[in-house]
Amino acid sequence: MSELISVDEALALISAHQLTTKTETVKLAEALDRTLATDLIAQTTRPPAAVSAMDGYAVRITDIAAPNTILEVIGEAPAGTPFDRKVKANQAVRIFTGGELPSGTNHVVIQENTQRNANKVTFLIAEAQPRFIRRAGLDFSEGETLLTARTKIGAAELSIAAAANHAELNVIRRPRVGILANGNELKPPGTRLNRGDIINSNPAGLAALITRWGGEPVDLGIAGDSVPSILRHIEAGKDIDIFMPVGGASVGDHDHMRSAFSEAGFKPIFEKVAVKPGKPTWFSQRGPQRVLGLPGNPASALVCAHLFGAPLLRQSYTDRQILAQLAAPLSENGPREQFLRAEAKLTANGAITVRAADNQDSSLLKPFLTCNALIRRHSKAMPLEQGQHVPILLIRPLQT
């Protein structure tokens, strides 16, 4: 199981071992950016009856066939208070936007075309075609499917769900992703450092990515460089769907992460990937739980999270891969597939250009401030000149 596999093989294995989808019911106010688990069916009709689209007077169209017709005003119909009698010939009802059209009427005259005097109203112009009425069900009808399962919920979706009389929505539950750091030298941000100490920076960035990809990050803390310490942190994550340990996966004397998860009952699916950076990336399973082990170097951890963590959280890899034109040449690549941190830009003529960062050291975080893409270089790829095209994986929106 220690065989080195390709990136594509790793992605295929991750796809074959996706988490079982779980659902939950949340209030509308908590549903933004969630994903519907089931179709959303309208529980009401909108509007529930024919209503006025304007302020004016509800009439029978045949009663105002001539200009300066005078009708008797017998009541009013504001929104929410329907007029409860039938309107007869030569009668009118004062109506307001959203008011239910009274029985017997089929037209609304806007108030600008009338003159009111006590209970009499004069219609200044003749009108022949019914207008200014929103029919029942104009927007949607009870029983209609308004949104389908797997729809991402935004402002428009929340609005229509509320209008369809849903106070709660059935959504896909966010997977709980436990981030577990490892190393005696690691200290939380804000700590006064002693000689040899290093700030544990990986969880902050990983948690942001996990949230963006629809997961719920859980900080499992920092495990020491021993199997018992790591096992205690694993045991504390019983409700975790995906463990995301960082570091401790190489071949050094203090690298115990994989062996600890193996002792905890996780079965390996793959243990190494032929990729740079990220060779120590590994993937295991215990029942419904998954574990995606990431390298400890900060840049390696973030790159491999984009490569393998996003697909594990059902974020398509292929949808994020596009072609771009090199803004500078690239040298030939070695035997391992490589993903270079790079800055991609959208030019004025619509072309996409990309330039690799000068320093690709796996410990560096600063390049991520400007880099929004990863250039994919296949194993033993030949040198490329400026202007040639390369596949890139977008990790942030394009720059202009």
C-alpha cells in the first residue's frame, strides 16, 4: 500500500470513497449558502387570488367604454382586506396595489385617470382592454416544484422559499472536518515563542477553505510527537466525518500520524502521491469516517488541500481546470507531477495569462497572497515557451 500513485489515481480513489450524504433541517435564516437535499415544493399559490398591480379603481370594463363615465364608489379593497360583496353595473371599488380584485370586476383603472368627488368617481378616458391585474398563480402555484435538490441556496432561493410558505429547509449537512496538527514544536498563534517553537499556521487557512467548500471545520488541536498523543486526539473526534491531519506523515523518527490512525482502525486507501509538493499525502477510511493526511509544510498543505480536499468535499476538480497562456517560459519538469503556485490574469482582450511564482519552496505562504492558480505540469513535461498554453487549476477568482 506504500506504492506511489498518480494524482489522477488519487482523485479516482477519493471519488470512489465519497462520504454518504447526510441531511438536516434548518431555519431559513441559517440556510444561506447551504445545498438543498430535496426538491422545494410550493405550499401556497402566489398571488393566491387575482390582485391589483396598481392603486386605482376596480371596475367592469364594459362600464367605462366611454370617456368621462361616472360610477358609484361602494367600498375599498386594500391589500389584506378583500371587499366581500359582488360589484354590479355602474359600481366601482377603490383598490390599492396588492388588493384582491372584487368579485364582478375585471379591470383596474389607475387613479391618475380618474377624478373623485365624494362617493362618485369620473373615469376620464375610455378603456377597452382589461389591465393592471396580476392573476392568481402568476408567480407560482401550490404544488409546483420551485427548486430542485442540490440547488445552492442564495438570496433569490431564500426569497422564493419564504414566499412559498417554508419556514425551514431540508439541506445537506455540512461534513465536520477535524483539523489535527502534529508536532512538539507547534504553538497556537499569539503564543510567546521560545527557541525552536513554530506557530501552528496551517489550521487557519485550511479552516477557511473547508468553510468555502461547504464543510464545518473543527480544530482538534495539536498532538505531540507520539502515537498515544495522536490517538487521544482521534478519540476526541468521534463525531468527525473527515479527519484532516497535517504533518507527521513522512519517514522521520517523529512521524507517527499514519501509524496512529492505523492503530485506531483506519484502513489505508493510498499512502503516497507522485506529486510535488505533496508526496506524503495519504487517504484512509474507518467505517463512515475518512482521513486525508496532508503534508506539514504550509504551502504543501494548502496545495494538497486544493488538489484532494476540495474533491473530497464534492468540489469538482475538472470544473476549476482551464487553459492559460504562459506569461513567462517554464523549464522541463521532473518525474513527479508538479503544481506550481501562479498568478493568472484576465487580459483586456479576454485572454487568460499565467505566471509561476519565482520561489516554489514548500514552506512559503507569502506567494499565496498574489497567486490564484496552480499550473499543472505533468511528469517529465517538456520546456514551454512564453505564449504556449498550460492547464491551470483556479484556487481564487481571476485577476484583471
